[in-house]
Amino acid sequence: MPNDVAKEQRPHPATPLIRGWIVLLAILVVIGRELIPKGGDDDPGKGLLSLPLVWLLSGLGAIVVLAALGSFVSWWFTKYVIDANELRIETGMMTKRSRRVGFNRIQSVDLVQPFAARLFSLAELRIETGGGESVKIHYLPRQDAARLRDYLLARAHGDHTAEVTTASTASALTDAAHTDKVIVTINPPQLIGAFLLSGEFLLTLLFPLVALVLSVVFHVWFIAIPALLPVILGIGGLISRRVISQFNYQLADTGHGLRITRGLTNLTSQSLPVDRIQGVRIRQSALWRPFGWWRVDVDVVGYGHQDQNSNRSEASSMLLPVASAEQVRLALAGCLPGIDPDAVPLTTIPRRARWLQWWNFWTVRYGVDAAVAVHELGWLARRRDIVPHAKTQSVRVTRGPLQRRLGLASVHLDTAKGPVDWAVDHLDGTTAREFAAEQMDRARAARAALRRDASPDPAGNPVLSDPTLEPPAPCA
Amino acid sequence: MTPTSATSPAPDPVFAPPGEEWHPISLRYRTVMAVSMTITWVLVTSVPALFLGLVFGLWWIAAIIWGAGAVILASQLLLVNRRVRAWGYALREDDLYVTHGIMFRSLTAVPYGRMQVVEVTAGPLERACKVATLKFVTASPHTDATIPGLPPEEAARLRDRLTELGETRATGL
């Protein structure tokens, strides 16, 4: 595909069929919801079922035909072109829309295979540019999509001669090339166990249980049962988000960055450029502790944007939904190459902080080495934040009235939008100020080192340039 | 440290200026702060007070709400002078420093190279008092580098200076 440059191409002809299938599914869901007996209604599904069957079916048929027509038209007018320097996507019949994505603007390319598309060996490409809405191309034959993805990623890394071989073998079951090095695989028992012990799930379960017990005790179960329906739906949604979409979770090193492949019905394959990672948060809840499980989240530029369709922001800030300490170590070695966060020398906060943080002041540890700043705390639920010096956006020192009385102050390292919030509370005041000043020096040195590394590219194509600076940042 | 600093907040080594003195902001910003505080507290107290008074005839509760609001407002107005004097900024070789607050003090240090946007805004009240607010935006939503109460020409000069410094020192994220 990259060989026939500047040729207009269309997504796969089966696209309208698959999108129509989604519409059909949506209609069935709506009708199904009508048929489910509602809480107070003692005459279930009265509204729709009272219509003659013929009307119902022909109405349904008309909607399906219209939807199919609509998606056919939108498919016909969708074209994409790969140029020397950019990807161009044109859509729309009435309102034309043309989007251009410069290769050096690409932050990451994800390959998504919704269930229906998967049956037809098709896949959708989602291209993140860091500038809000992601660019989507759906659907392409799986092999083409994987090739295009590899090509775009290679170009995004400034690899001009990218002659992409068919190393990437996206299949119906997985998406991995033989050159990929699998770092972590999360097996189903671990995933399901972690889900069953997650606070989210237990809280969702707690409400109906309390309601059930109360209603049985007070003999009002006939009111309580219909009220449970939304809760059951909520649990279903939770299972689909936390288990089904995270099934067969695999983190691999592709040589161009990390790749996350996951999903039971919908297969999603996210690419995660290592140099885009702004910070890492590792945490463990009290219930996970006996099993030694941890969850790993990362701050990634361009992933902070909300996408209502697929709660992507949450899904993609996650590096590992659950992992053992050893798996965490492997994943960290993958996303912070050459850095060992365990080797960072840590210090404690003064004992007088107990007046302000009596519940866990003795567990607070923080420290820095040449590359990263580490902060950890907690004894029941534990948490650890790691921020590379080169990714520090700003440093803050804050002090409230009580802290002033005790001669304490807090230090915050601000990173790009995401789950990581590196903040040490209640350091000694003078230490806090010194730490902040030294952190500025460390960050400056780290940025200078990055610039030196990036400069060997004389073509003025900074390796994965800053998405939010226009034009690409000049290398000073 | 000197007796002249009696009006400014007690010197605190943790929030000492990095190098030379803090650049103060314009004292005209006191008017902006006082007026906007007054407007806010009048609105915050009047809505529930009038609701209770007009709908339920509970004017005595309304009077308590207004009274409490007046006390809080008066105590806030007394602090306006100190709060405005507590703002300060300093331009160092590579970083911008901003400090503010008297009860809850804060000091932010931002490398110029982290600049995404520099915004200068001035609302109607600020324009009437001839001041403007400069905001230094980075990729982090937590970066607290806003300098209010700058004379407009000073704000424009600072904006251009920061933009220039930001461009020459820009680094990828």
C-alpha cells in the first residue's frame, strides 16, 4: 500500500454492511428495552406490541434500508490518500470534509476490530494527533490496515525510507508480528479475579445487596426487584469494560514502541510510543494486596481527550489492568528504558507531619535519581508515582496555614493531563524549596540531553514533534 | 527582612524570590479584587436571602444571611491589600517564577521551554482599572502560572518576551 503513493483509495466495500449491522443492533436493543417490563408498569411493552406485526416489521425494514443507504453513501464519498508527507481523508457528500494529518503529527495509531468487522476480516484505524478528535478510517481489510498502521508509525518516527514488510500479522485472534517481543500477558483468571476484588465491582454489588436485604426484611421485594434492573445493567457494563474489553491483555515491544492488544469480542490494538509517556502511576488496593496485584496507569499526551463513544480516555491511560510485581517490573523496563525505579534512593518526611497526615505519614517516601522522581505512600492501599525529569512541566511549592505553623510545605511536579499526580505533602519547608530548585535544574539537564539526542536528524523533522506546538518545535 | 516590609507578608525563606526581588503587580488590581469580591458576595447572599424572604416571608433568616455575608466580605476586603502585595513574579534565565497567596502560599516555577500558549486577557472591570491578566499555559492543567494585575503595556511586553523565550527553548513533550 505505501508503494502506490498518492493514489486515492476507498475503505473496504463491506463497510456499509458492517455499519448497517451496528444500526440494526441498536434498533434491536431499543426494541428489547421496550419489551423488558418496566418498574411500575404492570402491562409490559404495551406501547410497541399493540401495533400490528406487519407495521412493526415494515417500519423496521424501512429504517434498516435507510440506514444502509446512508452508510453506503458515506462509504462512497470516503476516500483516503497517502502522500509524501501526509495522510488525507475526505468524507461527506453534502458537506465535504478533508482532513490532513502530517506524518510528524501522528502520536499513535490504533487498530480496532469490532466484533462484526472481525467476522469479515476488517479493521478500523484510529490515528491520534494530540489535537483532540482522533482520525478514523473504517473499515480496511485487516492485513492492509496492519500494514498501513506500521507504515504510519514508522513515518511518525521520522523513518523516511519506511519500506514496510509484512512483518505485522494481524489476525482474527491477535495482532502481533514475529518481531514483537511480548512483555506481559495477563491470563484470564488473574483478570477476572482482580475484577471481582475491585472496589468498583464490590461497590456496585453492595447497593443491590443492601436493597435486597432491606426489601426482604420489610417485605417490599415487589418494589425492589424492578429497581434492581438498572443495577444489573450497570454490572453488565462494568463487566464488558473491565473484563471483556481487557481480555487476553498483552503488552508487547514492537521496536517502534509498545503495543497493547486486548479484547474478547472487539479486538483493540493500541500503539504507545515510549517517548510519549509522561509519567507512571502504580497502585494496589487493600484487597489486591494478598495476591500481590498492581495496576499501572500512564500519562500519555493526546490520550487525555474524552471520546464518549468508547470511554477511551480511561482505557488508554491504562498500561496494565492488573499485574504481578514481576510483570510490573518488566512493563516499567519497557516504558522507562534504562531506568530502575527500585534503585532510586528514597527519603522520608519529618515526623512532625504526623499532625497533618496521621494516617500514613510514616509510609511516605520520595526521591530522585538522574532520570526520574519517585513518590510512594500508603500501607493499606499503596501507590507509587514515577515522573521522568524530562517530562516535568512545572514545579510548585505550596504551604497552608497549618503547614506554616509546623514549618512544612508540599512539592508538586506537574505533568501532562492524565492519572499521574506527583505530589509530596509535608516536607520540611527549606527542603521543599531546595528540592524544587534542584528539580528545575534536573529537568533542564534532562531536556538538554533530549535535545542532543534528537538533533542528529538534520532534515528538521524532530522525532515525534510536540503535537501542541505549531509549527514543529525548532531544535535550539 | 527590613522594617519597610511591614505591609507585605512576613518574609518566608521557602517563598523567597529566586535571586533578585519579586516583581510586584499593579496596586490598581486591589480595586479589581475588591469590586469583584463585593459583587460575588452580594450575589451569593442575595439569591438565597431573597428567595427565603419573598417566597416564605422568612426575612429574619435573610437578614442573618446578609449579615454573615457582610462580615465575611469585610474581612476579605481587609486582606485585599496584602493579597495583592503577595503576588509576585520573576523572570530567570530559563524559568518563570510566580508566587501568590497569604494564608495558602504557592510558588510555581515553569521552564520557558514548556510554554504552549501565553494568554493576555482583560475583562471590563480590569480594563476600567487599566490592568490585564497574563496566563502561561503548559501541557499540564495543574501549572499555576497566572499573573493578574499587570499594566496592559507591561502585559504585552511580558507576553512577547515569554513567547520569544519559549520558542528559543522549546522542547518536545
